[in-house]
Amino acid sequence: MNSPALVVESYFDGERYHAAGPYTIRIIDGVIREILPGEPDSSSTTRNSTGDSIVAPFVMPGLTEAHCHLFLDGAQLDPQVRKKYLQAPFSQMLQVGWKNLQANLAAGITLIRDAGDLFGVNTHIKRELHRHRSLIPALRSPGRAIRKTGRYGGFMAVEISGPDDIAPTIRKIAATADDLKILLTGIIDFAHGKMKGDAQFDLAQTRLIVQTARELNLRTYAHCSGQEGLQIAVAAGIDSIEHGFFMSREILKAMAQKRIAWVPTFAPVYFQFARPELAGWNTRTLERLDAILQQHFEMVAQAGAWGVPVLTGSDAGSCGVPHGTGLIDELFFLLKAGLPLEKVLAAATAAPRKLWGMAPANIAPGNAADCVALAGSPFQNVDFLRQVRLLVRRGEIFRPEDWRCPPAVPAAAAGPPASVSVDP
């Protein structure tokens, strides 16, 4: 019987901080059985396989990355290299995906929601994790997202040319998807401080997309920014808005009423502001970027005050947003927006699991043990969020660097589909 005990000075249970330790968290067969004040005495059976308790300053549920692209390397900053990579062999993309998975674990991330790739890297990795019964991380994937023909998103989405294509395309995607990712708008024109183009799908089409997804038991999340797209997303009942730049108070009120989640993804836009020389931005563009970010901070603060479910996602894989560290940066952005630390950690632990209908990872009796141990309490020093010591998953306790990905299965295809278009 696997019966480790975690002895901690303090812990965050997924919703609340417990500071008055020590506590002994008893785990039997991967399930938290009890949480007791104090340390176990010499007669206690709450020991690990070596006979010793595991001592850690602080534990919390494993973190969640709610928006990333596993097949993309966010640390690669050269736009020409990034463009060329989209024509790389599938085996190379798969290698990048496994490397990024390891980087997420090193940051204490035990649940990942990929945000789409056209090549099937996310689907392949998910299948291998299941096939080899890997304990962590848990991976949700939409497989391929959907977009309107000729519009933004060619590296992650299949095309829909008209309303008649919507239901058949989604049904095909649903065979391997956990959720449905929708490219509802394009991207931001930073030089002019506005969106590029109009919404990809109108309200009637978006409602049909949501209706079809619900019939197939798929939750929906939409790449969406700008007033037009945001209004369509809320009116159609999208489950989660990703990015959401140029948000307004009126839209936030509707999101709060409908319990529509928001993944603000500060990191990729902030990188544009922090490294303007890479894109050649001038002073005027920097001013517009700063204004976009400041408005985003303000709206996220308002979302927290009004009870909009805010989730943590970094858009890792985007230029300048490495996997793992990007998500931790995103926690700091939410703190800068004014959200209390308890709310930020809940947004990264308990909230996404609950909204996605997954088993809870809260540190409480009866729940599966899915925890990360840090070098100290972030409630004492928030920088401890960057200092992961151990991971706990279903009673197994190990260091992130000790995890090994399942052996790769040879790819059926030598490279991406010939129809792939490359977006800048």
C-alpha cells in the first residue's frame, strides 16, 4: 500500500490559505485520506515507502495552463525561423511538444489545455500519455481548432467556408477533441492599436457552432478580441473567451451573468511591449501597446470584482512566451492587475478543473493527490512560485526532472499537410 505523508508548514487547498502549520497530509493509494494538525509521531503509519515523512514548506494543487500550444517553441524569437518551422517534419514538432511538456512540469503545471494545432501534435501526445498510463501531466486538447476560410489561424485550425460546413466539420473534430477551439476574430494591429479585420463568424454562425458543440458534449473556447467579436461570443454563449483585449464593462457584466470564463493571456502582448526592437516598433506603437495593456489590467481587475471566472493561461508557444515560465509570469500579471493571491491561485488550480467538469485537485480528504511543493509559501514571498521542489500525483512523489516522456511512436506522416498556410 502506497501511504506517503506530507508534512508541511502551510498549504493552499485550491481556495483558501492555511498558514497555522505544521500539518500532516496523509495519502493512501493516491487519495488524500486526512489532514491533521502537527507532525506524525514515531508510531504513525503515515510514512512513505522509505519509512520517512516528506517534509515541505508549502504545497498547493498542481497548476493549470489553460491556453498554450505545445508544438510551438515560445523561446524562439526569430520570425523567419518560426515561419520555417511550420514546414518542419512531424517528428521534429513532436520532439518540441515533449520538451514543452517537461517545461510545464518543471513549473509545477500538472494540467494543460492545449489551444490547437493543425498538425496533430497535441492529439498524438495525449494518446501516448493515455497509452503509457502516464500519471502526469493531464492534457486536454481540441485537436484542430476551426476558422473561417482564408482568415487568421492557419497553423492551428481547419477551414469553414460557410454555415453548411459547420456541423460536419465539428463532428469530425469531435472524434478526438476534449473541447472545441474557435478562431472568432483575427489578431491585433499593434501599430494602429486596433483589431485586424472583422469577426470571422457572425452571430448566427457562432450560435450554430456553440449549439453543435454542446450536442457533442464539447465545451467551447474562442480566440477573441475587440468589441465586435466579444459581443458575438457573449451573445452566442461561448464558454470561455481567450485573450479578450479591448474588453468593456458592459461585456464583463454579461460574462458575469452567464458565467463565461476569461483567459486574459497578458504574456504575448506584454512581450511585444518589452522587446519592441524585435518587431521594429516605434515610440507611437509602444504608446499604443502600453495603453492596450493598461486597459487590460483595468478590465481584469473589474472582472475579479464582479465574479467573472478568470483562468490562467499564458499562450505559451507564442513568440517570447516559453512553456512553464510563461504561466508563472501570467500569475504575476494577474497580481499586478490587483487580484488577491488567493484568487490568482484559485484561477490556476481549482477554478479551471471545476469549470471543465474535471475531478477536483483541491487538497482535501477524498480527493486524488495532485500537488506541487514549493520552497516556501508564496503568501510570504510570491517569488516562491518560481521554486518548485516536488510534484505529487496519485501518491507518487518525484522531482519534475525525474519524469520521462513515453517513448515516441514513429509519425505516420513526414510533415504537415500540404494545405497549411502560414500566418505572420
